Amino acid sequence: MSIPLTHILFVSTALFFIGTYGLFTRRNLITMLMSIELILNSVNINFVAFNKYLYPDKLNGVFFSLFIITVAAAEAAVAIAIIINLYRNHRSIDVEDVKEMKN
Amino acid sequence: MDASAIIFYLISAFILGTAILAVTSQKIFRSAIWLLFSLVGVAALYFWMQVEFVAAVQIIVYVGGVVVLIIFSIFLTHYSGSEMPKPPLKRILFSLLAVLFGFSFSYRIIAGYGFNAATTTKPFNVPVSAIGEQMLDTKKYGFVLPFEVVSMLLLAAMVGCIVIAMRSVPKGTSVQKQAAPIGANDGTNKLIPETKDLVIEDKS
């Protein structure tokens, strides 16, 4: 195996922090959801890489990434339903425009 | 450096470049398309790690499901060519600082940890039959309970999506009232009290 485990971990760490940057700078709900998808993908890469390099006789990392993918799909569907409901009430999906639950 | 390493670095450069474009592009539709490319790159990384099943699930669920859902919601909520306002410079600067600090911190920890290699020398191959058998196994190390829990979660999420996104009808205006002039007999006398008298008069 020519690539050490740490290089895959560097890639997934970089992907995680790119997603975090998007979560910090964006104020649009859909783009924030896209950043969350990037973060979840970096976690999945980590699970599969640890499974492949450290415990090649087990399958638990693969199962964890499969369940994370499922939960992420459910989360994206619920988030988009909430976004569409919000847009119907406010005509905007910017997080700064929603003030109902403040003070 | 052999071909496998070169392919790995190409895939990682593709993933990171398209991810950076996805979080910095000002047009939201282009941002979604860059996200799609980044997810395809992650699927390619799974293929490189020889977990073909996870790669297939990644393509089916993310590229075929989540990104299409995101693009649909963009079309429902935005004008397709519209640009988002740029974030203020202060916010960009500070989030860049925070992200760079976090990345260098994690880089130091990962580089200095020294993972001990696998104790077994068994090659890592993941046949789909092994995944299926362990997924539906009820004995030790079987994953049948999380499987059922996640299926209930998907059902709950589906019902919840329908309930949240359903257009709520305001009080007083029933849906059946619009259909009243077409067949003006039995269905209407519950809704509108005035027509009840008319119907009775017609019958007598």
C-alpha cells in the first residue's frame, strides 16, 4: 500500500474544514446544508480509511459509513422541507431574516 | 511514486478544489453543481480504497438523491441566475483564521500520532455478500438492530417531510367548497348552511 493512512486523514481533515468555512461564511440555508453534507462526507472517508488500514479483517467502518449516509439523506430531506416551509412564510431563506424565535 | 499514489493525489486535489469552489461560489446553482462534483470525487476515493459497495451507495444516495433534492429546492426558492450577496470581509477573515488554526492543529495531531499498523495481514476486500450477511445478522457483531432503527428513522423522516412541507389550509376555506358548484347536492349541505335550505326546497 503506497499511500500512508495519514495522507487520507489529511484529505478528510481539509474537507472537514472547508465545510466548516462554508458554514461560517454563508448565510443562506441551502448553502449551509451543502456545507454540512461536505462535513459528513469527510467523516465517512475517515471511517472507511480506518477500517481499511487498521482493521482490514472487520467491516464495522463500512457499516458506520453506510448508516451515516442514510441518516444524512433523511436529514437533508427534513431540512429541505423546513426550508420550503420557511420560504413560503417569509419569501426568503436567509438566516438573518428569521426573527420569530429571538427574544 | 507509482500509479496508485498519483491517482490518489489527483482524486484528492479534485475533491478539495471542487469543495472550495462549492463553498465560495457566489451563484447558488453553480455552488450546487460544484458540490455534485465533489461528491463524485469522494465516490472515486471509495473506489480507490476498494470499497465498491460504499462507492455505489454514495453515488446513488448523494449524487442521485441529495443533490437533486438541493437543486429542486434551489429552483423553488431562487431565480436561477441570481447572485448571493458577498459575506463581509471581517467575517471571511475571521472564519479563515479559525479554519486555518483548526486545520493546522488537527494536522499536527495526526502527523504526530503514529498509528500502529494492522495486526493481521489479511487483505482488505469487501464482498457485498459479507456486508449483507453481517447487516442482517442477529447474533453478536450483527447489525440488524441499527438496520431496523434506521428504517424507522427513514419512515419518520418521510412522514415528517410531508407534514412540514404540506400547505396548511386556512380556517373557514375548505378544500371541498371549491368543488361545490359542480355537484351541488349531498356534499354541500354540510359545509354551507344556506344551501341546505335550497336543497330541501328543491326536493319538496
